[in-house]
Amino acid sequence: MFWLTYRQHRMQLLITAGLLVAVGILLLVNGNAAADSPDPAKLFKDLYTYLSWLQVVPVAIGVFWGAPLVAAEYERGTTKLAWTQSISRFRWLGVKLGFLAVLATLGGLAFGAMMQRWVEVFPTDRGDIAFTSRFDNPVLFTMTGVAPGAWWLFGFVLGTAVGALIRKTLPAIAVTIAVAVGLMIGLSNVRDGYAEPELVPLGKEPVGRVVEMIRDAAGEITALKVLPQDWYWRFQWTEAAILTGFSLLLAVAATFAVRRRS
């Protein structure tokens, strides 16, 4: 089953692997140039303009990996053959979903690790921290650390679940795009609520992102609510846990959809 799954989806796997290799080479070349450059900000921005589009890769994973996984089988009628063999529907879906879910997660983690290393190359002693902050920049936040692994996993399982429920590839693709983009926007808007901000008295330099100003009865600012920069990993694991939870629920939904339909 594993070999068959690879053969059926090798094109998507090879294209994704090629994308990771290409991105890795670009990051390596740009990072090496920035290490000794008198203007690393320019080198960062030149590449970041294009790399920022890669935040939609989880959507592409859902569209090209997930949505056709079950929906295309229904459309071709191959489920009737597969499910009359000795392999049960549960095992059939479990192997396909599990094998590709692991690969999607590993691909996302590899991408996040490469992006993380690239951002860390840029010096923080020449005022460059403002534009390379993984915590303050929502695009970098979703493309570094462990978040990409969770996002790629979610995109894939979302596409699979929608395809299993709708059983038509094109409608499944449309729904996958809408839901994935909607969740991306939604989480970016509530991300600051992952933890209660720290209260910093006025006059003390805040080390982090100011999310609220506390005023007294006269309207004077007396304190600041701040999300410290060192909470980056705390927020990363929180978002990863949320997305993993959604992915598990979607996997259960896909399983029930496949087992209940002929």
C-alpha cells in the first residue's frame, strides 16, 4: 500500500521536494551574501518579496495533495475496485492519509527550519531586527519554526476531508481554498490572544510587541500591555497544537465519510 500510494502521488511529492530544494538554494545563497554585506536589509527585502508568497503553500498542499486523494477516486470509480479487495476501507484510507500526512508535516518542518536559519543570519546590531522579527511579522511567523509543519498538515487533511465529503474534485478544491485562507486570516487576527500580555509600567522600556495602552481616568497612559519577544516559541507551539487538533478532527470526519459511503 505504501508503494502504491507513492506511485499514485509521486508527481506531487517530487514537485514539492523540488520546491524545497530550490528554496533552500535561494536561502543559502542570499544568507551567505547577507552575512558580509554592508546592507543586509536590501538583500533580505529583495528575496522576502518573493518568499512571502510561500505562506500559501499549505493551501496548495490541500489543493494538489489533499482534495484529489479521495475525490478523484470517487470520480474515476476506482473505489469500487479498491474496496472489494482484501484491504478494508479503513486501512485503505489510513495508509494513504497517514503516509502522506507524515510527508506533508516533514516537508513543512523542513521548510520552517530553512526559513528559521535564513532569518537568523541577518545581524541584529545594525537595526535590522525590525524587519526580520519572526514574532512581529505574521508572514515570517507562519513560515518559521514548527508552524509550517502544522499548517502543511492541516492543508493536506483539510483537502482530504473535503474531498471525501463532497466526492467531486473541483468543488473540493474551491472549498479547501476558502476554508484554508479563512483560517489563515482568522488565526492571524486572534494570535495575540494566545497568552495574556504582560503589564509593563510606563517608563520601563518594553521588550516586545505593545498590544494595548492602559490609561487612567484622566486619559494619561500609565502602563503598556506587551507580548514579550521571547514568547515566540510559546506562540509557535500554541498555533501548532490548534492546527493539529483541527487536523485530527478532519481526519476523523474523512474516515466516517469514507466508511459510510459506497
